Amino acid sequence: MCGRYVSTADPATLAVELDALDETGDEGVGPDYNVAPTTEVLTVVARHDRDDPDGPARRRIRRMRWGLVPPFAEEVGRSAPLINARSESVATKPSFAQSLRYRRCLVPMDGWYEWQVEPAPDGRTRKVPYFMSRADGARICMAGLWAVWRDPRDPQAAPLSSTTILTAQSVEQLGNVHERMPLILPADRWDAWLDPDSLGHPDLIVPSAEAVAAVEIRRVSPKVNSIRNNGPELLVPDDGAGDQLALL
């Protein structure tokens, strides 16, 4: 699964890297080392220009709420945010099926966190965080879906765009950390996945062995356990030495 991740991308820089239009309007939004559900996150979509619907689709950088709100939802926040969608069943789930057909996106990130329950020095157990990222430091793009929700109680209110990240059964080394993993999309799948004129590509939502092989895993600071902590110090490798000192 993916419940917390890191995003240090600047939208303008990301737009240049991906040959996209920056539609975020970001001002003063800095890197986020502890992205949590319901946060406004960067996404990449491909859409036609409104004044040229028959022209080529362009990639666009947008911010969306992390936690998909289906168009038929009566209100926002009534239930747990839909931050993940299982790739194996996404096509049959009412909350995601329409988005899979018409609104697919990429969710760029530096890497993501997972936790393992391990023995603590005092004999109890604790949740130990691990960070998964590319060994070469390159950005990762996850397969995502998005939706537009309009408040049925207030037709004049601005629509809400929201997103979710697809997950798959963990493979290779990632299975040592968690049974589920976010679905990494390699660059050669981006155009087909984002294409607004297609109705989805089931063959694309399977793990890429090459993409997974490029991911390294490291234990990091338990400070990440609290969303109040947010900074590059969360990514410092943690070998648990502090636990041993506590026993002396």
C-alpha cells in the first residue's frame, strides 16, 4: 500500500521535465517529506485544450486532494479517504471504474514509506519505518486515477479534484517490507496510460520488474511516524543504533 510518501518536485521544474503545462498556480509551496492523506498533491494528467478538443492532448501538472472522492459521493469526509485502489479489482469497483476509463493520471514522488512491526528493546513491539526510492535518486511516477466532485448541496461551489494511487501485490525485494506496493509506471507506459482518448489499458496495470528492481529500501527515522514532522532529516538512514544505546 502507500499511505505516506515524499514529494520534493517543484511544479515548474516537473513541467519542464515532462514537457507539460504547469496548471498548479503554486506560490510558496515547498517540498513535502511527509505527504499524508487529504493533502493537495501533484499529479500529471493529459487533456485536450478546451478551445481545441480535436487537437493533441497535452500533459498538465495539477494539484489534487489525495483521497479520491467519487462523483456520486454526497459529501467529502464521511468515510476514510480512498488513497489507494487495488489494481486487481479497480475495474469493477463503482468508486474507481469510471475514473479508470476516463481519468487516469501519474502521481510523481521521490519515494514512499512503509512500516514493519518489529520487537522493541523493552520487549514490546513497535512500528519501524522504511523508505523505498530509486537507488539513483530519480523521481518515481505511480499509476493513479482522478475524479471531479461537485457538491450537490451547493451547485455554485468550486469542483473538487481528487486522486488515488493504484497498488499491486508486492514483488521482488518489496515483498520483504509489505504485501502491497504502489504501482510504479515506467516512462514507456506514460503516454498510453494518460491518453484521454483510450478507455484504459489493463495490460499496463501490472508491476514492471525493471522498475521494481531499481528501488532500494532503507530504514529511516521514526520521526516520520508523526505527520507533524516534515523535513529532509526524515530520510536519514537509521540503523537502530539509538536502540542499542538505550539498553546500556
